Amino acid sequence: MPYDEALVHRILDEARQCVMAELELVLERNRRTGFGALHDLIADYPFREGKGLRPAICLAACLAAGGRTDQARLAASALELFHNAFLVHDDVEDGSEFRRGTVTMLRSHGVPIAVNVGDATNVLAMQLLLDNTATIGLRKALLVLREVERMARESVEGQAIELHWIANGCFQLDDSDYLRMAYKKTCWYTVIAPLRIGVICGRPAGVRTLLTEELVPLIELGYLAGIAFQICDDVLNLEGDEAVYGKEVNGDLWEGKRTVMLLHFLRTTTSSKRARALRLLRTPRASKRAEEISWLRNAMEKAGSIAYGRTLSREFAARAAETDSRLSGLFEDNDERRFLSEMLNYVVERPK
Amino acid sequence: MPYDEALVHRILDEARQCVMAELELVLERNRRTGFGALHDLIADYPFREGKGLRPAICLAACLAAGGRTDQARLAASALELFHNAFLVHDDVEDGSEFRRGTVTMLRSHGVPIAVNVGDATNVLAMQLLLDNTATIGLRKALLVLREVERMARESVEGQAIELHWIANGCFQLDDSDYLRMAYKKTCWYTVIAPLRIGVICGRPAGVRTLLTEELVPLIELGYLAGIAFQICDDVLNLEGDEAVYGKEVNGDLWEGKRTVMLLHFLRTTTSSKRARALRLLRTPRASKRAEEISWLRNAMEKAGSIAYGRTLSREFAARAAETDSRLSGLFEDNDERRFLSEMLNYVVERPK
């Protein structure tokens, strides 16, 4: 399905500008009072040009719920920081080489500094959420903190499941194993928490008190959209144009990442090809040969595994759109509300 | 100065039992609802027998301020978790081998899992602090969160300063450089935050509202006591009995850690010995030779550097005791208040 590119890009751009301005402010303040070199490193990932999807969803949900940008500015900025902290540590955990068009902090500064910068980025995010009490009041600020705690808990559990698979060489996994892991690792912090936090920040105080039950349908919506997003991300890793995509193409194969495409290939191919693939996947990254990676990439394409992923991501996007159309009472009818719907196709049709 | 061993050990034991019971409860709950293998790993460090100094200070400060144990139980448990999260990451950053008598999580599970377990331990601590609203109310719970944010910010900055020295091979440092780093890295999370959080939790609501100004003297007290503690810790690393101490003796020399003893040695020894020491310190850990480490250890002893550290830590403890004697109005006269004073000598006279 096509999406309204003008609307989606306008809202993404506005959100990115809003968040970047806030982050510049707080980083400049901390740089003056703290250890400057650390704050320069904290700024590295957030100021590499990302999509800014998470803060855009949060700000749009706030405005769609009847709120104002300033009510969700700090929370959206904090979400962007949590995301970047997660990426810095994720790159360490996966031994990744590239992120947003240039080398990862792991490669440029090594494990010790990258671990500490990730921790420091989380602390900065927490600082913004505590400053939030002055803007949205004690009660809402605490509700936001609860969402963040849940989001972070799901993320580390999802990460733990994936690391467990790696440590134990598990490849005999089906889509439901994958979906459970990605629900925790991706969906909560990419879509579910941004949506819920936006609504918490934006609901006008005068109208009626927000009931936590009202936020439940956003879990299903965020799950479906988050899975669509993640599978598309993994497809782009195999199909994307490196210059546009920013990450290392086929990086997931070098890292042995369990994607729906890889799992599909392993369960549908011949036993000799499966054995060859598993031998490659279980080889440490540094000892893998580029020709074998190319072979696997092409074998997956021939087996229809990449098409399978593409189709599955679109199915999830379609189910998300259906769930979205049934949401009622939570949102007003405005551009930001339309962005939240259009974004469901954007996440599976985007070029990067 | 001797200290009241019976009192100090009783309060430490009680605090450890209180916190361990709380942690068992919450870990068991999360193990049922989440990914079990992760929660087993989160439990690893906290259930290795530590001193439990931080929760003991927090609980004692709460009771000394007129509060009850149950008001600080969650905060004290969260502090113990933050401490353990910090240790898991610190061991990754320093490449440490042993922690509390057995191998570090880095050695047993590798970098990726250790990084994630540290993150997960932080999230669990945050969960406890959010549960705290039901026990001590919104206002106090938020004050505690602010203290935790400050504590974590200081810790990552202190860590960043130390990692910066390592990355740049800096050894030309004086005691004031060391004190600034240790104030941030050790004092805030070992003494200052536990004291301040204990008082916040414990001050009876009926008496009078706690003014944040009242907490300021605890920064000086915690700074002096924290430095005394840290220097003593570093002395024990050079002098301790491995079986009692639990960490690798001379591990700091293997890691090239900047301690007041090492800095004293480098600035007071002959230029040829300084050159030999710097050559050793700048050698990657795996290439260091045990005989050279022994040479450095003995040269430091002969140069009076270890005695210098011992004396400096006792001077800080004495200054802490003086500051402690001038605190007024914050604490009642009870066993927990006495523990807070006795603890000032305990931190420099303890065997481990």
C-alpha cells in the first residue's frame, strides 16, 4: 500500500527538529557542568541522522489525543535517547561495524567506553523524564516513568532471548519464537511505548481522567506495527542500497541474526543446504568468508525466503491498519492522527 | 581508630537480610512472568555475599531520621541493585577476572550477556523505585528518583574520567585529579545517595517537611567517607588476603588502575623506576608478566606508597568523623545513628 509521503515526511521532520533542539539544549547544559568529553560522546548517535520514528509517534499521539507539542517534547526526547542508548549497547552485543552510515561506537572507541556511553545516555533520558514533572505534573510524569520501565524491561528480555539463542547456537526456531522475541525487543520501544506515552502526555486534563484500560488497544496496534517494521528492517538489510540504508548490507548474515527470512530458509531448504548454512552461521564472524555469505544471501532469495519476509511484513501492516481503524475515542481527527495511520504503511514501504 | 564491631556487623547483617528477602521476592515474581534465564543471571551478583554497605547506610539513615525499616526497604534494595548493575558493567569495562570470590560475569558469560544483564539489573532497580509510591507517597518517591538520577549521572561521569585516562595513557595525575574522579565514581553511590535517600524515606511526615537544604551536609560527609572507603579498597587490593578479600589481589596493577598509591609512587620514585613502571602499566593486560607486577608491588611498598594510601584513607575517615559530629537536627539518638558514626572507622579498618 502506498502512503502519504508528504504528510509522513513533514511530521517526521518536525518531530526530529523538535527533539534535536531539546537535546542540544540539555547536552550543552550538561557539557558545561559535567565532564565534557562524555557529553560529546553521548551526542554522537542521536545527531547521526536517524528516522526519528519513535519521537514522531510519541509527539503525534500526544497531538492526536488533543495535547500540545510542549507536553510531549521531553518524553519524546527521552525516548530518542533510550533508543540511542539501546543501539550503543546493541552494537556492542552484536559486534556491529556500521550504524547510520558510519562506524559504530564499539569500533571507534572500544567496548569499555561504548558500555559507559550507553549507560550515560540512559541517565540523561531519565533526567529529562524527571524534569517532566514541571511540564505535565506529578501524576502524568509518574505514569510516563512506569511506561518507560515496562518498555525497558521488555527490551532487555527480548535481548536476553536473542542472546540466549546465540550462546546456545539455536536455529531451530519458528515464527512464533521470533514474534515473541521481537514483540519484547522491538515493539515495546519502537511503537507501543511511544504511542501510550504520547496519549498520557496529551490527554487534556479538563476532558476526563485517562483510564489505563484505554491504553490497552495500543499494545495490539503497536505489536502489529512493530513486527511489520522489524521484518521490513531485516528485509532492507538483505536488499537495501548500502548508501541509502546506512548499515552494513547483509550485516545480519555476518552476525548470524535470526530473522523470519533465515528461519524460513532453514526450515524449507534441502538438508544439505541447511547443513551448509548452519556451518556458516555457527562460524565466528571474523572467520566467515564473504563468498559463503553471498551464497547464503542468494540461496535465500531463490528459496523465496526474502519474498516470504516481505509478504509477512505487509500482512502485519494490514492487520495493524485494521486494528487502527477500530480505535475509537482515543484520538481526534487531525493531521497527527492521520500520520499514525499512514505510518503503518510507511514502516513497510520505506527505502531505509 | 577501632570501631564497635558488634554493632556494625549486626546492622550490616540485618540490612543484608532485609534486602535479600525483598530481592528474592521480586526476582521470583519476575521469573514467573518473564524470561527465566535472564532473571537467574540478574540474581548472580546480588546473591554473592557482599558487604551490603550501601543498603545498610540507607536503612540506618532512614531509622536514624525517625523512620521505619519498611519505608526504606525498596529504596535500599534498589540501591543494592544499582550497585550490582554498576559492578557487572564495571567488570566488562575493566576486563576484570574475579568478583566476590568467583569469576566475573564477563568471564562466565562474555561481553554481550554481561552488558544486557547489567542493563536488566538497572531496570529492575527502577521497578522497585516506582513501586515505592505506594509505600512512601508520590512526593518522596520522586525525590528518591531524583537522587538516583544524580547518583547515576555522577557515576557515569566518574567512570568516563577514568576511561579517558586509560584511553589516553594518562598517569601524570595528582591526588586532586583522583579525588574528583572518585567523588563522582564512588562517593555518590556508595555513601552520599544512600544517606540522603534514607533521610528522605525516613523523615516522619508529621514532624516537618524535609527541606532539600538539610541534605547538603550529607554531601560533604559522604564525600569524606566515600574517599576513605575507596582508598582503603585500593589498599586491600594490594595488601589483602585473597581468600578474605574475594577479588584478585594486585588486580588493580594488572588493570593499570590509577590509585593514590600508584600516583604517589610515580611522582616520588626515580626516573628509571618510573619508566619501568610506565612501560609495564602501558602493556596490555594479557602481555603483562607476573614478575613485573610483583616488582611494582614491592617497589611501591618500599617507596612508602602503600603506607601513604593507608594514612590518607585514615585522614579522610577522621575528617568524616569531625563532619559527622557537627551534623545536628537530622538524626535521633539511636543504634542506627551510632552505626552511621561507627561505619566511618569501619570503612578504613575492615579486613575486606
